[in-house]
Amino acid sequence: MHWKEKLGKQPIPAWLFAVVTVLYCESLLHLWTTKTFAAGRFAAVLAFALGFGGVIGLIFSFIGEKCWGKWVSTGLMALLTVFYIVEYFVNDAYMCFMPVNTLLGGAQGVATDFTGIVLNLIVQGFWRILVFFLPVLLYALLAAPCQTRWRTRGFLLAGVIAAYLLSFGIVKGVGTDAERMNVSYDFDSAVRCFGLHVGTILERTHSAVAQNTKVEFAPVAPPPTEVTEAPEQGAEEPPVAYAPNVMDFDFDALAQTEGNASVAAVHRYVSTVTPTMKNEYTGLFQGKNLILITAEAFTSEVIDPERTPTLYRLATQGIQFRDYYQPAWGASTTTGEFSNLVGLVPTTAGMCMKEATQQDLFLTMGHQLQAQNYYSAAYHNHNKDFYDRDKTHTHLGYDRFLARYGGLEGITGVFPESDLEMIDVTVPQYIDHQPFSIYYMTVSGHCMYSLKENAMARKNYDVVADMDHCEAVKCYYASQQELEYAMESLVRQLEEAGIADDTVIVIATDHYPYGLERSGAWRNTSDYLAELYGVDSYDKFIRDHNTLILWSGCLEGKNIVVDEPVYSLDILPTLSNLFGVAYDSRLLVGRDVFSGESPLVLWPDFSWKTDKGQFDAQNGTFTPAEGADVDEDYIARVKSIVRNKIDYSRQVQNLDYFNYLAKARQ
């Protein structure tokens, strides 16, 4: 007798199938993606999963009695399982979870440009896909329709209520996670703490809530008053009194006349922000050319006086930033670009650039210099429509955007494409049109890091062949070598044209080289990122530490050093001050690093670092800097400031807030 005939179709309630499947998928996702297991968080994930499974089970209980109902239930749970599988592979590749709108927004580009990686994920992780689908397959093969009594539905409803009550009780008991449902919400952290379905629900509520309810910002206690002694008679003259970097906005008046309560709340918040002051560096670069570069997966480790002499020169002969960070904002390159160019926290992940086209972001350097009749253009040596750059970058203050298959000729059809070719093709287009404002998004440093799959690694491998590193790290260095050659060409052309002293070059990374982490997506069996950094293990503070290059020929020999913590959101206000453009420092999240304002670096999970120490929101611990004396009031104050800066960025993006300001300027 056939095994199916022996076993037969078992009457399995559809509601039980739903509960088991959700519980199973949430458990797998959590256990397979958690590096540091925490029993409390896992318990919360399980409890929430029981509640969500019960909700779906109640729905299925009404359709599971019929044969067609069984197949409807099977199909719906298969779709839900696919969602869990996609999130697993996204986390495996980018070390973070991404909300649905981000996945859909980047799906076309990933499918067309990185088909090989997607297929590799499916092949290499096929066993995981099967494991995820196990409940669905078993139910489809072995289950028979089963009737559910009303009494059972009543017990199921009571179980749902009990599960959710238990869930919230566990979250409150854990202590560090309760705020992540509200004031400290971040999708990636929410999924890790509560499960995928809760993170998805929170993403929807936090995306829409600003448009429908009154926004509230956290009260911030004033800093302690510093007692200063009066100068003695005959002492040096008092310091110069500088004016604040503000524009002609009366935010209190705007709040009183604004009919939208959420927009009015943002106006009131901005009115409470202390503006940064102009200073001795204000206007240092006024009238100069600007070349702003987002360098794909660039790190400090790339810079070497012998192997990359031009990058070394730019890093050490310009303004030197000793403690610079590019936080991992999520959703890969596009969020890094957004932070560098727009100066706000990219709270909508992969959609942030697309949403930027919906409002007048008049504070970007592109717009500011465009208003001064600068010649402007943006370039990218990969495909024009990846992340919809052909639609977004002209809205950031650049008259034209040229990329491969989008007006940029002379780029060899390999992957990744050559940064050197992009520089050599484009510099002649603008070098005689001064002053100019140019933006580059490079690609040569893109993963994967192997000779087979990285054209730049093959091209430059002889430079790194003798390095004492594994093959993947060597290939990473080789791919970044193309950026060195590109900068060598750029500086040479500026010097030959006699405008190196009148041109400012800024180079900032988009993100750390996640393609070196242990991952099935990048086929890394070891964590090569740790090898690159020369450490056994790392946290976000080590992982995201980087180098910001800000150079002009006029700076060489001046030895300007910034020792305080600096990050990507500080680029825009610092450049705005250096170029002497009219901007309102209250409207940007970062600070002009020369303003005297206290340094602050924040991460999307509400972690932060100042000159007094660093706070890890994942475990709620503060580590003071050496010699710093910090009390709980200071920690609470900075936490409120960080929350407000992230909330402000979210409201700007949700409400198209700058459109209201643009109207007020008219």
C-alpha cells in the first residue's frame, strides 16, 4: 500500500496551521539572524507570533471547512512565508531588515542589475527555503478540510488576547525595548525585538501617523550652566561675536498660522533648536568650485601613503577628521547618498531619495550653488535608473544627471565600472565652466570581491597581490585602487588647469563594505570585514568608523584638524558655512564642525556618540570616554535630542515639510 494511503489525509484545522506556521517562521527568522541571543526578546517574538497566528487562524477558521478553503489558506500562508524568506536573505546580504516599501522600491533594480546574486542566493540558500516552507508543504500534502466550532473560535480569540497581553508584558519586562514601539521606533530593531509582523505594523503606523495626528517632540532639559570667570583687566580682547547661521524664518509665527497641526508642531520644534554660529571659517571657500563624491564602500583602510598617494594627500593635506563616522542607515547606497547630500536622517530607508523629489530641498549644496549660477552636473558610472537616480538627482540641485546608458559615453561595459574612466570622460565637460558644482556617485568599489566577479579587482590585482590578506580582502583593496587612479587624474587635471586652489574636493563613503561580512549573498564563509579592520570582533562604532576627505589646494600646509566625533550629517552644514551660503542651521540635523556646537553622532537605532562617550541603544549601555565625568541627566538629555532629530527627519519626509518653508519664502 502506498504511504499516502497508509497515512491518509488528516483533518487539520486551518487555524492551527496558521498559528504553527507564523510561530515557526518567526522563530526561524529570529534564530537565523540573531548574533547575540537574548531569551527575553525571543520570548517576546514567540508571544507576538502566537497572537498574530491566532488572528490569521480566526480568519482561516471560516474558510478551512471546504476543500477550496484549504487551498486558499495554503496559498496565503505560502505568500507570507515568502515574505519571511525575502527578509532573511535581505538581512543576510545587507545585515539589516528592510520594510516592504523599500523592498518594492529597489526590487526592479536588484532583479535587473544583480540577477546573478539573486540566483546565487536561491541556489545557495535553497535548503533554507525548503525549511521555511515545511509547514506549508506538509499542510498541502497531508491535511484535509476540518470544521471549526464556535466554541473553539472563542477559545482562539481568548488566546489571541492573552498572547498579546503576554507579549507587551514581556517587552516591558525586558526594559530596553519598550520605547522601540513608539518614541525609539526603527524597523530593523523592531523586527529583531518583536518579530517581522510587528515591525511591519509599526512601519505602517509610523509612516502615516504624522499626517493624521499631532506630532510631539521630547522635552529637552537645558544643559547645566557653566560658570566662567570674568577676564582680568589688561587681559586679551574678548572673542569676536559671530552671528547665527539662520534664514529669515519666524517659526513661532508660522506655527500660529499653519492649519496643519503636524506641520505646526514641526515649526515649533525648529523654533526651539539653538542655531550654530558663524565663525572664523565662514566663507573660506566662497566662490570656489565644489566636487562632491560619494565613494562606494570606501574605508579608512584604503588610504596608504605608498599604494594610494593621492588619497593620502587629500586626506592629510586638507581638513583632517580624526573621528568620522558613516552610520549604516539601511537600504545600502541610497541612504548613504541621502545623508551626505540632504543632511537628514534617512528614516524612510530605500524610499528616501524618491521622496526627496516631492519637496523643495533648497538647503542642499547643489541647490545653494545652483542659485548662484554655478555650472552643475551629477554623474554615475553605473546604470542611470538604478535607485531612480535619473529622476532624483536633478531635484537635488544639479542641472543634468549623466550615467551609463544615460548620456555618459566612454564607459566600458563591465561590472563594476571604472571610476577612472568616469573622471576622464567628465572633467573636460565642466573644467572650463567655472564656478562649477559637480557630484559623483562612484561604483568601482562595489562588491562582490573576487577576481571572477569584480572587473576592477582583476584590473588592479597586481597592486595588492603581495598583501598579507585573504583573497576577498585583496580584491576589495584592488577594487578601491580604481578610486585612487580616478583621484590622481582629477587632481592632475585641476592642477594643469591652474584651479586646484580654487576647487574643493569632498569624498565620503556611502556605507561600510558589507560585501566582506560573512554572508551567503556574497559567498563569504568568514567575516572578512574583521580582517580588513584588523580586529577579532566589532560593533557599530568600529564598523562605521571611516574617513571624510575635505581638500582644496588652498588648504595644503595649514594642518586643520578636527578631533571631535563627526558624521555624514555634518557634511552639509559644514560645507554651507565654508562656502558662505545663506542657510538655516536649525533645519539640518548635523552641525557645522567649526561652530563650537557640541558634537553628536547618531545611528538609526537611536544609538549615539559624543565627545563624552557612546550609548548603545541595543543593550541600553553608556560607555564614557576616557576621563569623562557623565551623569544620568546628561545621558537622558542626549537621548531626547537624538529622538527629536530622528523624529524631525521623519516628519520632514512624511509631511514634505520643506514645501511649506519654500512657500513661506515666497
